[in-house]
Amino acid sequence: MHNIDIELVEMTLDVMKYVINRITKTSPELGQPKKEEELKALVGETITSEGIGGEKAFQLFRDVLVKATVPIDHPRHLAFVPASPTRAAIMFDLVTSASSIHGAYWMEGAGGIFCENEAMHWLVSLTGMPEGSFGVFTSGGTAANLSAMVAARENWRQDPINNDRKGIIIASVGAHSSVKAMAKVMDAEILLVPSEERMDAGDLNGLFQQLTKEKQERVFAVVATAGTTNAGIIDDLDGIADFCENQNLWFHVDGAYGGGALLADSVRHLFKGIEKADSITIDPHKWLFSPYDCGAILYKNPEIAKAAHSQEGSYLEIFKDEGAHGFNPSDYQIQLTRRLRGLPLWFSLAMHGVEKYKWAVECGITLANTAGAFITKDEHVELVREPSLSCVLFRRKGWTPDDYRNWTYENHRKGFALVTPTKWKNGDEFETVARFCFINPDTTEKDILDILATMH
């Protein structure tokens, strides 16, 4: 199976033909999932003792299995946080895989890690963090947030009094689900400021002052959000930074989704204070047009992260040797083995330049504001709140949660659009509402109007 033969050549041609066809489609087929038993009936046994051959396996994927998936770059995929990787980034993802580079240590991956680091320097420059700040690419926001919080807790435990204490993280109700999940993973408590709107320093201080002295001493980090996934809300980063400085707490900013908007001149002022963060999460696979999976964690003081994450082992000692000297990404986040996730971002940036990235991010913000204007004029729907970044929350007057769910499945079943409802806290109750999230510059005003028309 490692032979280079005619079957391999033919399979390579099939794959490249598929890739060229796929990346040149601006509106791919909006597939939909099938039950596992349905897929099994369609494809049969795929893993056998003798193998079914590359041609057959590829045909099953191309003609059956990929049609049971939803392409994240469809212009009417406005659910969750979609994505729209550039063609350059997609092609270089192929190059990254074909080059077979291990991206954990400089000794093995120097050239590729250099490229990643070029992209990382650019990311850091967007934030305005001080000189010496740096970071690494991760598998996504969850790994980035977890890496940051582990570094924060290990730094807190430099004080021996905290060695046997269970740490506490403070975030907001609107924080991403991964913040709560990774607190569970690292066995930390999490306290939530009870506001789904913008968390400000006053809210944060109010919660903190209600804690007992013992609990206050166990708080080691505050997580602010720069663009909530649900509504694109940016917390009071400047005020929260000052609070953290006064209380000697680690200040982490989760900008996994919203961090891409640091590029946009129209909203950059909303991020004031992000430069004071001890760590920042940004996901290039969301709003910086990279393929899955590519997150990033940035640190004001990378040495703190290195002290927390650097792994020891007899077979790893050679990587610490002077002869292998260089930047080792595995020292700064939770994963040892890693692919060079930052390479597609680097290549696309190098190819296209920063100005085109600025334009593409501004497209998402413009589309959100345009959708808001359409909704305001439409008698059947109304805004829940003003659009923020590229998110729009709105309601269909008179609809129940079942109506929203049925509408979602109907549009998806027709292969027209994937737009899903969400929950929004309205007083003491959670209301089901509709939500748009715009990332793809190929989405048009007509797409928005056509989707709204399906609610009439």
C-alpha cells in the first residue's frame, strides 16, 4: 500500500479533479445528514480484509457520503459560526498534508514553523499586545481556551498557598460553551456574571464582591468575550482589564469568533482594552478564512505558558539540545503532536495581502447591517437587538419554538439554506429566536431577502 503504481496515479488524478471542481463552486450542494443505518445500506461494507480499492472508496465518498454533509462555505449557510476558507488556503492545506511535517518541534519542522510564526506575528500585531507577546496555532478555540486557563492556573499556583486549592474562573452567561466545558476538564469552578448582554466591569465587580473572602482568593482568571457566538457582543474589555489588574487576576479574552473583526476599521474601536490581555483566543478557521481546524492562542508572557505546558521525556530531550535550538510550538499549548495548522493562513495571507482580508471581514459586517435594515422594513419580522459584528438576532412575529424548528428543517430539506434558531434571554425567560451569522463574502443581499421570504 506504499507502492507508487498506476492505481496511485489514477487515484491522484481523481482526487485533484474533485478538488478543482469543489473549490471552484461558489454554491455547492447543501447536503443533509442521513441516519447511520441509511448510509450503511447505501455504501455497504467499506473496511474489508482485501480492500475495496481506491476507485470504489472514492466513488462512495463522492457520490454518497459527502452528500450527507453540509458545506460550511455555502453562501446560505448562516447557522452557528460558518466559515469560508480562501481557495489559496484550501490548496495549501493539501500541500501541508502532502509535505508530512511534524509541527511540534523546530528540529523537525523549522521551515513550516517559521511560516506559522510569520502569521502569528501578524495576529499579535492586530491585537496591539506589547512587544514579546506571542502564541501558537491550536486545533480550535476549545484547545486555545484550555491552554490559556491551564497557564493561568499554573501561574496562580506559583504561590504555594494555592497548591491544594480548587481555582475559580469568572466569565459571563454569554461566554462560549467551551469556556464552561474546559473548566470541567481542568477541575476548576466557574462563576457566571448573569447577563447575556455586554459584561462590564461593574457587573464583574458586583459578582466578585458578593463572594466570600475564601472564594475571592480562589479566583485566578476572568474570561471576557470579544464577540459572543450567539450575538456578536463584545464585553467591556478595557474596564475588565483594569479590574483584573487591580485584583491581580489573569485576564483572558475569548475572541475565537469575533477576533477576526480586529481587522475591520469600522469596529476596531469596540475592542479597546484587548491589548491588556494576558491571553487571547482567535480562530482563523472562523473569520480569517482558513480551513478547519485552526485556532490560535496568544500570550502576553509566553514564558508563563511554556512553564505550564513544556513536556519532559527521555526521547524528547534531543529537542531541547542546543543543536535543535528554535521555537517549539508544543511548549505553549496542551498538545504535543500537532500538524502545521497555521500554514494555510500564512500562504493565503502571503498570496493575497492584508487589505483583501480587511475587505472580506468588512463584508460580513456590512451583510449583518444590511440584514438588519431588511428586517426592520419587513412587517413579518423584527430585530431582537441591533446587529453586532456579523450576527443578527430577530424574531418572526407570532412564531412558537416549533415553528422555528420546522422552518429550519424545511429550508434544509429543500437544499435551500441552513439557518437555525437560538435562545435569547428576554427578562427571566429564554425566547426562541432566529439568527444569522455572516462570514462568507459570496452571500448576497438576494440570499438574505430570499431567506426572509420563507418566513412569510
